[in-house]
Amino acid sequence: MAMPEKEELPFFDPDTDETMSKNEQIEMYEAWAEYREKLRTGTKPNK
């Protein structure tokens, strides 16, 4: 069975669907990195 070429995601509309800005993505990844580091070292927040 032949598959049609996929040019764009048919279910994503950038005008109506929310996406994170580059700064929001950076902030989220930095928070994840901090969280993983706290898990690795066993430290608790504010201590």
C-alpha cells in the first residue's frame, strides 16, 4: 500500500493550538534539570 507524502501534521493548527515559546521551553528544561539534580543528590527544596 502506498503512503501519501507527509508535509505537515494534519491535527496541528498553530493558530488555535498552544505552543511554548523558546524562552518557555528553556525555562521548563532548566527546571527539569534542577529537579533531576535534586533527585540525584537527594536534596530537598529549601533545605
